[in-house]
Amino acid sequence: MSDSVNEAAMFLAQLIHESGGFQHRREINGASQSYAPYYGRGYIQLTHDYNYRDASRAIFGNDRLLQDPDIVSNSEEMSMRVSVWFWEAKVRPGGGPARNNFGLTTKAINGGLEPPGCDLARRRYNLYVQVARALGVSNIASE
């Protein structure tokens, strides 16, 4: 199976985890977070003003997502578009897909909040393994 299918499995597993199985396009209790109003939105749960700004400039060439962060979660299309942008701009450069290391994809998405081996990181990884196997990936990434 190709590396692109394995990367797709990593991406899909992260989206499923971050969005609670595509049930949430907004972080639960996000408005009460210290980084509000730039709390998690979209399938990959984009957070912080600098990510909203970077995504907005890359996608629209202006600051509209910074000015109105709800745009990210108001439609499935925009939630996915921002998630794809985040993956390409922030996750891939971290080396996870290229090194076949799922843990690096989690680190790029969630920083130090889920260190390797913690329960949440293991849950993400186990989800990836299930998705990868369903897609026929034989070269399962490291945790």
C-alpha cells in the first residue's frame, strides 16, 4: 500500500479523534478557554489566533477567519478546508507522515498536551491502526 494511503489513514484518524467522530466542529466548552475566541473549530480543531490568521491568509488572502472565527465551524466544507490546510502547513512539516511516525502528527496537532504513551495519545494511535488496517495499510506507523 502506498505512503499516500498511510498518510490518509493518519489524517482521517486525527480528524475522527479531534471531532469526536465528525460530531463536533467546535471545541466543547471552547468559549471558556483562555485562548477564546480562538478555540478549536473545524474537524482538526484549529486553535489560537496565529493559526486562524495563517489559515485565513493562506485560504482567502486576508484576515477574515481572524475577524470571524465561526466561519471555520459554520460549514462542513470550511471545517474540512481548514483541516486540510492545517495538515499541509503544520503537520507535514513536522515529519510524521514522511517518517511513518503517527506520534509526530499528534505532536503537531496537540503540542505537548498528549505526550507519547499517555492514554489520549494511545487512543489516537489505536484509532489510526484501525483506520490504516481498514484501508489496507501494511506498513503501520510507529506510535
